[in-house]
Amino acid sequence: MGYTLKLHTGFFRTTHVDLSLFRDGLLLRPLTDEPDEPLIIPGRQIRSIAFVRNSHGEIHIQTDSRLISGTFTGDIDLRSVFQSFRQQIVARMTYEESN
């Protein structure tokens, strides 16, 4: 199953991507007309994933070399997404709700 994100790519810049889970890893595939390469993150490189529920759902993925942050688009059940990730990714994960 894939999720659409607005990935934070720079100062006030975002890129729409499709986030998919695969066996112990993540795939971020750009949804643009640009010929951008997908980003594959093997599970062994993922240090932690934080899910934050506020007026929208956010995800913050800390890898060995960088932090990847994005905002889910559309109406999703973030707790369900969190559970799906916990079943497939071996990394420290947190879920928080803020107002």
C-alpha cells in the first residue's frame, strides 16, 4: 500500500511522493513530471520513525545519514499507518498526537 506525501525538500519547498513499504524498507517515488530517481531506504539504515498527528499527519524518518520529513496528503488514519510500519520495519517508532 502506498501513501502520498508532501516531502520537505528545501526551504519552503516540497515534492509530492508516493511512500511505499516493502520487506524491511521504504520506497519514496516522486510524483512529478521530472525524471527524478526514486529513493530506496533499506530497513537497516533507518534509525527511527516518528508519526505526529496534528491538523494533518506528519512523518519524520531518521536514517544513518539524514532526516526525511513529510506531510501526508488526504485524509488518513495515521494510527493505522503507524501499525502497518511497525509490522514491517524494525526501527524505533513513536506516535504522538498534538493539538
